[in-house]
Amino acid sequence: MVRRIAVTGGGGQIAYSLLFRIASGELFGKEEPIALNILEVPTGVDGLKGVVMELEDCGFPHLKEVKIGSDPEEIFGDVDVAILVGSKPRGPGMERKDLLTDNGKIFVGQGKALNQAAKKDALVFVVGNPCNTNCLIAMHHAPDLPRENFHAMTRLDQNRARYQLAKKAGVPIDAVDNVVIWGNHSATQVPDFVNATIEGKKATTVISDRGWLEGEFVETVQKRGAQVINARGKSSAASAANAILDGVHSLYKEGPVFSSSICSNKNPYGISEGLVFSFPCRLKERGKVDIVEGFEIDPFLKEKLAATEKELLEERDAVKHLLS
């Protein structure tokens, strides 16, 4: 059986960093045959032909087919996994609500196309920003696909948070566990140090400087994307592609607790229903997760969770005309 994977925004930097790693077998293993369906806007399809040539020239033995195009329904045909990377970037003078509306329209169309053409158990992984609300819109317009199959990415934020804790503690990154992100993939996201562990001990015990944890640590993770843009003049690409691989891989292979933004209905933490909100998750079955219960919500986290929830409610309100 060939696993068919769709990637949107195929001509962009993230996709360029991602496609070759998927084709090499990093996502599903080097023995699993795959096909790539790559979506791009009509003006970008010719440029995408060069990417196809490069994929061919790599000679990946388990890449059985590459299809490109600008019609979402065609590209999403019979896909097992859809990684929605493409979205309109925020331009000068553009308000966040304008970005929400412009991208929301894209995800209305992609949700409808997924509903029409994708396999009914397809996994949908949204990366294009604002990814939480874009995911909510796509999910709304794909009612024939299970809600629990929709995810928006906060894995890059989790990876950033984990690195910062490891750096501060002076330990290898694999000594840091139970690091999760709550809420929105935005500057209100909540990197959780309260429940994190370092070499099996509570992170707050290993790093006793609570002021650093509540201040510099949280702010660094929240603003890391902007710092990358300021330094290189472009948004994160290779690290985003790496996080996509991590995030999707966690939805197929059992492992430690991880962060993913999912439908908030019936969550155990009192977050409003009808949002796509990042929670601590554990794999239940292929593509589906359980929210991990029992995480400590101290007064600091409670305040921050309320702020990110409020932002997501405001985003949902801004696109309510697209959710009718």
C-alpha cells in the first residue's frame, strides 16, 4: 500500500525543507512506499516543477509518485495525510483580523476539498498561520472527516521551549521531558515549565529562578519566531519542517507526552468548547490522541491560559461568518 501525503504551499520555504525529508522516509520509515501530492497557487506551479525535478534527481527508492497542481480537490484526492502549510503572510499595515479573514477563506476551500476528496480517515495537520483558527475553519467545512483527526501545530513551540530549559539547566535536550505548550500558536501561547521535568526532577526544582521561568523563558519562546525573522529576514523554515515531522510522527508512533492543538470539546481543563487549543496529548490510536489529565495548573498558568483562551475566542468571533 502506498501512503499518499498532500503538502500545500509547495513552493514555499517550509515545504522545500520538508518535502525531501518526507521523500527520504523520515516521516513513515524508509521501507514504506509514499506518494506526494503538492498544492501551490496557479502562479507558482511552474516553479514547483523544478522541485519535482530535484525530487526525481534524489532517486528516493520509496517515492512512487509526485503530483503537483493548483486544484485542492485534485491534490487532496485519496490522501492519507494532508499537511496544510500554505497561507498568506502578514503584510505591512495588515491587522491580525485581516489576516484571519484572508486566510480563513483559503481554509474554507481546503476544508471543503478535503471533505470531498480525501480518505475519510485522513489526518489533517495545519501549519499555515494563524494555524489554530485556520484548523477550526477547515474542520468546520469537512464534516465527513472526524474532528479528532484535525491538528494545528504547536510542536515547534514545544521544541523551542525544551531547548531553552536544557540550555538554562546545562543538560542535554533529551534530559528534558513533559514540556508542553497550551493554547494558541501566537504570542499568547503558554510554555509550561510547571509540569516539565529535567533529569526526572521537576524543572522548577532544577531551575530555582522562578523569575527567569515566568519572564525570560516564557517570553523567549513566545517571541522566538519574530527573533528568527529579525535575524535572517525570513520566517522559520527548517525548524518548522522539523517540527512538522516530529508532530505528525507523534500521531503515528507511541511516545512521550507532546503538544498538539486539537478540538477543545470535552476537555478536562475547563477551556471553552468549539476552539482548536493546544493541550498535553498522548497517542490513543493512529492519528487520534487523548488529552493528558492531571497536569498541575498553578496560579501563573491559570492566568496565562485565560489570556490565550480569550485570544482564541476573539479569533473565532472574527471569522464567525466563515463558520456559518
